[in-house]
Amino acid sequence: AVGAYTVRATFKENEHYTSCSATADYNITYLPIQGDAFTIKGDKGENGYFISKVAIIPMKGYSIARKLDGNYKDSIVLTSSRDLEKVYFMKNKTGEKTDGKKISPIKIDITNPIISAQHGQIYYTEELTVDIKDSNLMQVKCNNVEVTVDDGAAQVILESNHGANIYN
């Protein structure tokens, strides 16, 4: 186990020798962590979010786990944002483990926003209210005009202006 230790050897006195004792201090530490201990692979969208599953892959020759004595694998796959503060590594050849390596939060959003209108659908109406919701919704633009987003929701009112209009 990791820690500071002292070993002591004591020899009793006998008819040929007097007694003696010797001690030595030593430490057992985790394997040091290299600079770029892992890579993160996934499709990054706008605003710093990944829009796909994310794989955390350790450097060559190592396995990775979520906790020190956890299940060490070739990668950790994340499908949603989580509070994964540290990852742990094990050298495959020797089984030596590292202490936790702190990682920055990984933001993942692979779910599309819920929109009350269908893409490409033609609507025959003078006015159409479109609701947009998503827990990570930060920005909505309609025909390059920014729409107010409040608490993960936005509402866009589309008008025909007595004719045919196309909205993006």
C-alpha cells in the first residue's frame, strides 16, 4: 500500500556476537503521471459541447479506470456530461498504478432540442408559434435574427405576411 514505512532488523545476542539493530525508512508511492496521460476523442460541436459519445483513451502501454482499484480498460466512454473529476492509470506491463489525474469537465449533449415544428414541413397558416426546448439551449437564431432563450426554452413566432415565407 502507498505510504511511509520503516523496516527494522534486530539480532539477539549470542555466545559469539553482541546484539544489534538496524532500521531503514522507505516510501511506496504511485507511479508518476506523464504530461499527456490521455487523449479525448469525440465530435465537438459549438459552444464547447461534444455532440457524440466521448472516449478517454490512456497513453500507449496503460489502462484507465474511474477509481483507483476500479476496472482498468482501454478507454472510458462517456455518453453524457458527468462529474468525472479524476481518472486513474495502470501500467500494463507491471501493474503499477498512478494516483488520480484531474481532468477538466467534459460537456456532452447528444440529444437534439425538442422543436414543435417539423424540419422541411410546409405549414398553411398566417402565424405559427414554434417552441424550442433543451436543457443546454444557449442560442436560437431564426433567419439570422437571435431569439431570446430563457431557462433552456425559446419561442419563435413565424408569420406568412400574406404570402409564402421560408424560415431557417
